[in-house]
Amino acid sequence: MEKDYYKILGVEKSATQDEIKKAYYKLAHEHHPDKKGGNEARFKEVNEAYQTLSDKDKRSQYDQFGSSFNNQGGFGFNQNINWEDVMGGFGGGGIEDLFDIFGGAFGGQKQNKRDLRKGRNVEIGIDLELESILRPQERELRVMKNIRCSRCNGSGAEPGTSVRECVTCRGTGRIQQIKKTFLGTISQYTTCTECAGEGVKPEKPCNVCRGEGRVKGEERIRITIPAGVDNNQIIKVKGKGEAGKRGGEPGDLYIRIFIKPHSVFERRGDDIYLNQSITFSQAALGDKLKIPTLDKENLIIKIPAGLTDGNILKISRGGIPHFSGVSRGNLYIQLSLDIPDRLTKKQKEALEELKKQGL
Ligand SMILES: [Zn+2]
Ligand SMILES: [Zn+2]
């Protein structure tokens, strides 16, 4: 029988993408098979409808030819629904939203024993001067975190002893409990407390780390900060976060860059701006100006006669190196006219003279 995808999602034929998405989220949440009272068949149906109606091309084909095109077309719906496929299938923005809706439902289920031992990610911040990002720089960072225990080499077992399968849960990490209720017997699984769900336990815990396989300590990490980094940019160093528990995978290190405000330059993207005041006579006659640059050498520039307040001069490639490593932004010099609020007698006379001449 022909399926009415609009009816399945409970929306009008003229529904917007937003309305379709909303309806889908609501229904998918309601019928999610991991949920109490969930309905797998309904859930699949809702997914099928959404996969078609959320895609502009598929939707217009469906509107024209109905759902039968699904079976012949190149994008038949897979009945053996696989979570990764569904997640991947949404494309674009939907993925994070879905995680939000289902929240905890995913977390516990997808995590395997190895994940339980994974070390946490560590985030640290470093302050940089604007001048220092002109070229890549090597830095040695000292990071306080959980590091691998050197006594047991991360295994958590006292040297000479081994890590064994947990006796309590027989290595499964879970304990089955059978409950009798008036509806019948219900079997429930809980995490094994003896091994914290890992399925293994050191025979004799290491004296230093007490079986954790890691201890508090400092690691020195050498990194290269690329030229042109931006404020708040994060550099990820894989595997340099906290050591995993008992040989688990380490977390990652995230280094957040803070660029200190500069006393002279203002950064806008990869360009930098400098305010430079000029006098009335410099504006009228033109002059040579000594200006600071990020590269520290003072640059002498020639300004032409006739510039006024607000004019901007550009020095190509005087800015920040592009993060891509190719070329640099520009330096812009914003001119402002410096009108003195106090004049000497002589200056006043000279200006009076100019005034007479119409200046
Ligand atoms: Zn140890
Ligand atoms: Zn156990």
C-alpha cells in the first residue's frame, strides 16, 4: 500500500522544512525503541518519512510519484535500521539536535569497556603577544594532569602481578539481576561495582597509583603554534590530555589561544589598524612619517599633500600572516587631524596670516 509520509509525520502537504523537522523530532522521540513505551515499527516509519520529506529532491519526487519510487530509485530505505546510518543520513545540522533530544539514551549504550577507561580531555589557555604570532613558534608547556603511573607502566597492577578478569561479573562488566514482579520476571543489568564495569581488575593494585594506572603529575609538552593564530582559536594535540585509566586511551589536549590586546594596533581579521595623527601643515603639504609596524622596525612612509582627517593609508602585507601560511594581511593607517587647542603667539600670527590668504 502507498504510504502517506505527510500523514505519518502528521503535517500538511504544504509543511515547511522546519515544521517537518519539528514533527519528526517529536515523533522520533516518542517512539524511540530505547524508550519505555517506544515502538520500533512506528519509529522506522517516521524515519522513512523524514528521510524523504527532509530532502528537497526526494520530496518533490515523492509528491509526483508517491512512495513507490523508493523501491526503484537509488535511495531505497534500509529496513535494518542502523543508528550510524540514520545519523549520517541526516546530514547538516540535524545531528547535534538529535543527540540533545535522546540525551542519555545514547550515552550509556554506546560506551564500551574501553571508553570507560579513556582519559579526559584537558583544556589550557596561553597568552600570546600580537607580535609573536608573525611566525610559528615552539613552546614548551607544563601541564598538570593525570599522567601514566611509572611504577606499573599504566597497568594498575603491582609489578610482578597481573590484571585479571573480574570474578564478580566474569569479565562482562555487568551484573544481571532477576526481579520477580506480578507481571513476570524482569531481568535487569547493572554495572559491576567490583570492577566499575571494566570487566578486569588488577590482581594486586599498584602501590603508587592504587590500581588506577595513573597519578597526578606534570607533563612537559612541546608544541608549535602556527603563525597567524586568532584569539580564542583552539589547537588540538591528540593524545596529550589525561592518561587513561589502566592503559585506556588518553584524552586530548586543547590549547586555547588568548591574544593580548596591543597598545598600538587593533586587529581585525588578519589586518591591523593604526591611528596616526598628523598636523594641519603635514596634511596640507605632505610629509614623511615614522610609523611603528608589527615587525618592530619603524617604517618611514611618505604621505602626499592634501590628505584629510579620516583618510586611510594601506601598507600591503604589513598585517598578520594568514593562517594558511601564504601571505599576510595589511596594515592600515587611519589618519586623524591634530588640531591644537593651544597655540603660541607666533603660531597664532602665522595662522592669522594664512586666514587672510583664504586658508
Ligand atoms: Zn601504578
Ligand atoms: Zn566486574
